[in-house]
Amino acid sequence: MTTRVLVCCAITTLIGGLTACSVNAKNATPEEKTFAFSGRTLNVKSHEIPTDLVATDREDVKVTRWFDTKAGSSKTLRWDLRGGVLDLEAGCTGLALCDARFRVEVPRGVKVLRDGRRTDLRGGG
């Protein structure tokens, strides 16, 4: 009985400690990557990560990523463009806290899909 109580107290303390640590992608240092692009349609797979899609006066695709995580987190970061599909992934697994967001700048006139569905772009910025 005493062991159960101690285990429950330890788990409660651990969970409480993790929720006290906050992560926010807005506070992270941005990383950028550009991809050559000559297509007419771009499908952005964002895996439910907040992603701003912006039409700009450029010929390539520029991606900015903000990612924040706490120590001990096992992170998964990936961004690649293949065959007209821009695949963006940023997350963490296990007992971890993380937050991510992306901004994708695409050439004006390119038809952009978000996870295979037509989406509107914001004006340049």
C-alpha cells in the first residue's frame, strides 16, 4: 500500500513539473530553408502544425520553422520538397513537451493545396 502511494505521488509530481514547464514556438529561434520549385501546384502537408501560407514575389519556396522543446525530449524534425509535395514535420515523442509552427512563402500564381485540399494564401509579407 505504501509503495502505491509513493508511486502515485512521484507520478503526480512529475506531471505537475512538466506542466509547469511551458514551450512556445514563438520564442524559438527561426530556422530557414529554401527549395527550388518550378511547378504550378504545391501540396503542403503540415501534419496539423500551424502553418502560414503566403504568396510572395519569389521563384523558390522558402520555409521558416520555429520549434521549441524542453530538455530530454525526443524530437522529430523534417522538411522536404519532392514531386510537388512539401512535407513538414516537427514534433516530439515520449514524455516530452514541444511546440512548432511554420511559414511557407510560395511564388505568386502557384496553386497551393493544404493536405490535398485547395487553400487560400495570404498576401505577400
